[in-house]
Amino acid sequence: MKALCDEKPSRSLTAATLSAPACNKAAVAAGNDDLAERIKAFQFRDIRAKSTSEIADLAAASSLLGHTEKELTEKVYRRIGQQVKPTR
């Protein structure tokens, strides 16, 4: 995704980079209107909660976010769904 959205791949991936017109332009040029719409709708703030939820150790996740209290990380940023068994 970085190469698709960033005309200068050596730059950091930031909110400005992701919302750059180059992202949408590249997706439209590739003939993928669905991807172009998803890029427009993307909200950079979602990455913080997603990355935190993927870290198994709550203490490590809290540290990554700079929180001193694990409860804040657990309550606000962790989005882990219940594990269920397949129906078939």
C-alpha cells in the first residue's frame, strides 16, 4: 500500500501521505474504483487501535502507546472480539 500511495517511498507513512491525492489517483488509474473509495474513507486514527489490539501483551501495548495505566489501553484501544468456533 505504501508504494501505491506514496510517490516518494522513502517518506514515512503518515496521515498526510495516506490522504494524498496520489493514493486515490493511483487506485483510479489502476481501474479499481472500490479501492479508490476505500482509500477516501480510510481514517488514520484506526491504525492505533488496530495495532494495539494485535499485541498479545497488554503491558507492551500500553508501553507502545505511552500509557502509564493498562486500564486505559484496555478500555479505549483494545478491540479484540470473542473467539468462536466455526459452524461447520
